[in-house]
Amino acid sequence: MGWEHYGRTLHARDLALADGKVGEPDASAAAGPVAPQKIEVVADEDARSLLLGFESLGENCEFGLVQRRFGAEPLGLLRFNNVQLGSLLTALASQFQDMGEPATTEMVPFMNEYFIQDRRWGLAMHTFLFVGQQDPDVLYKKLCRRIAYLKDKLLSDLAEGRKVFVFTGQSLTMDGLRALHAALETFGPVKLLHTRVVTADAAGFPDGRAGEVVSIDRGLFVGYLRRPGVTAGNDWDIAFEDWLAICRKVRSLVDASSVAAAA
């Protein structure tokens, strides 16, 4: 699809810019949102700006592709990853220590694409780089530096508490969601959005309709989608409009809470 490949190109460019600044005093500047781009399929600057205020923590690539659909290409450690809750909780407990170090990081080919992952926790990440494109030894060293940079950026964003972090996945229970939010709040005033399909088993969650958001606790939200993002045939079928409605409502709730706290 044209929009996906266009976004992938923008994302690769910004990662390359970040690679060139790793270790410099102003490295964080490389991670800022790029200027609005001309996107033929979807030209919605309001949606793009909205979605840049969110960041995916897993469990798959769905929300990363939602951002891509609307021209938002932030750099994030877990944006295009396979993430399991237990592994994420363990990684958070150790503050992602040594993530990106060669001793803990491996690069493996899967369906001709290189994946980079932590040996301890998995957290396998797409690189969108393929066997034969680059010398694997050179690529591995670059990707290790990239992982370390994105890890530091995530820790900084968690501490700052301005973004809303997103975790999808139908197997998550309410107890698991609360445990994840508590783990994230050890870093800062983190807001967490969990999305689930309306037909999924309740698992302790309140009922909701597609596009709706329920506030579970301060800084903790559940949004409802009309269908899973992945079909039984393992194809993407994302409910983009539900995602936009959910993010708009969460943003409104977060902003209202901030105003009330300042009053």
C-alpha cells in the first residue's frame, strides 16, 4: 500500500538522522517530529498532530500502522515490536538495563527481514532492512547503537509524562493492565491507554462500544475497537476511525484533567 511504504521511507530517514547524532549533546533533537509531509492518501494534519502525542508499547504493530496511515512517524523503541506483557514488565523493572548492548542483543533473519531483539526479554523489533542490503556485521553494530538510543528516549519520555502510551492485546486482564500502569508510573506521571475489541471476553473490563473510552483510574483508559487489527488470515484490517475517535477522547480527558489539576 502506498501510504505504508511512504511512511516507512520517512521513518527510515528519521532513524538515519538519529543514528548520525547518537552520542552528541543534542541527540534528542533528532527525535523530534518532522515537518508536515505531502501524503497522497490521507492529508489530515489534525490527526497527524494528535497521534504524535501517543506512543506504542506493544503488543504488536497495529498502533504504529495507525500513526503511519495518518503521516505520523515518531521514533519509538516498541513501535514496531512483538511484545508480551510479562517480558515488558520485567524489562521495566530493570529500566531496560543494557538494552542495545552486544551482549544482550541479537539480530536474526525472519522471512528475509532482519529482526533485532533482546536475548533476555524478546521484544523483537522490525528493522525493515533485508538480507543482502547491507553487510550484516556493520548493520548489527548500527542497530545496537540505535536500540540504546531509542531506549534512552523512551525512559526520558516516560519520566516527562507528556505522551499517552498505548498497549493493545486481547489477552490482557484488568489486573495485568493495572500492573502495567503501576510499573510505568515508577518512571513518572504516565498516562496509559489499553485498546480491546468490543466482542472480546470481558476479563474484568467494563462494557464499551466501538470508538468509546472508559476512564478506569487517573491516567488509565480503555478504548474499544470494532474488530481486531489482524484477521484470521494474518492480514491487517485496522479500524482506523475507531482509533482516531479513541485517541481524540483520551486526549480530551487528559487535557481536562490537567486543567482541573492546575485550577
